[in-house]
Amino acid sequence: MPFGFRSSYLRVPQCVTNFENRARVTRPNNNSGTMGFLNCRSFAVALCAVLLFVLPSTGVFAQSNDKQTPEQQKAAAEAAKESQKKIDEIAEAGRVVSGPAGNPECVWLGRRVVSLLWRDDLDTAFRHLDLYDRFGCPGGHVQQTFRCLVRQGNIDPKATGDLNSRVHACWLNPGLPPSPAAAQAAPPPPAEGTTPR
């Protein structure tokens, strides 16, 4: 058998890392498969690069704000108005409340803690309270605000705006007197010596 015929059958697998074995075996020059693969891969990369730069500039992925429905425009205006209202409430609390309880971070976290306590989400409220304490905010103000909120009476659980407005009012003035409806709904204290059952 000729030497060239045997060498084509003695190919060393690519997983073998012994350089000496690879040097002894002569391989036929068959780079056409590799070059075809490289050409195909470079073409794919070039095509992706062109698509990446050309398609966004043609507006294929762009969304136009001009085609919003009136409902969407109204919702966006309401969201902007609500955001501005929250900013104004925090600024008002900074002017009215003295000390660290008037700092924006204390107002925001404190009001969230009181709201979460009212909704019986104690786990989340305590995590927020840890942050509140970490910012150096006074814990007594949260206690006074929650006491004020409880004295105001029940709130409709579906009306979140009512809860937020009451929490804000109690945050600004924790000594706020109870509402007349809550004062009338409170039962009279039991007589001494008896326990209610």
C-alpha cells in the first residue's frame, strides 16, 4: 500500500492534545469545508450588523406618541397630575412638620409604614420601618400618626385615595381630633368592676 493511502486513514482525533502525534501524521489539505463555514459565519455577522443599524433608523421599531387614543392621553395626564400631587404633599410635609419627621425620605417611608399597618401587612410594614429607622427618622412620629389614623375611624378598603389623604393629614398633625362619625360610633367605656364579654 502506498504511503499516502495509509496516511489518510491515520487521522488523529482533535481531542488528542499530544503535539508529537499530530506532527507525525500528514493530513491532506482540505480547507474548503472550514473556509465555507467561516465565509458563512462572517456573512451572517455582517448581515446582523446591517440589520442592527438600518432597521431602527427606518422606524420599524419606533412608536409614535401622535397616535395615542384620547383615553391614553387622559390616563397619562392623570398619572402626571398624581405624581405632581405626591411631590407637593411631601414638600408641604417638609414645611409643616419640624425636625427629621419632615425630611422627604422620612415622610415617604413613614406614610408607607402607616398605610401598610392599616392594611394589616405587618411584614412589609416592619421592613419599611427598618429603613425608616436607618434613615434616622423618629419612630415616635409613626406611632402618633397611626394612633391618629385609628382614632379617625374605619376607612373603605377599596378607596385607597381616602386612606392616603387620612394618612397625610395625620402625618402633618398627629394630634388631629377624631372625626365626629368616629366619635359617635365608639361605644361608651364599661363601668368599673365589669368586663365585657
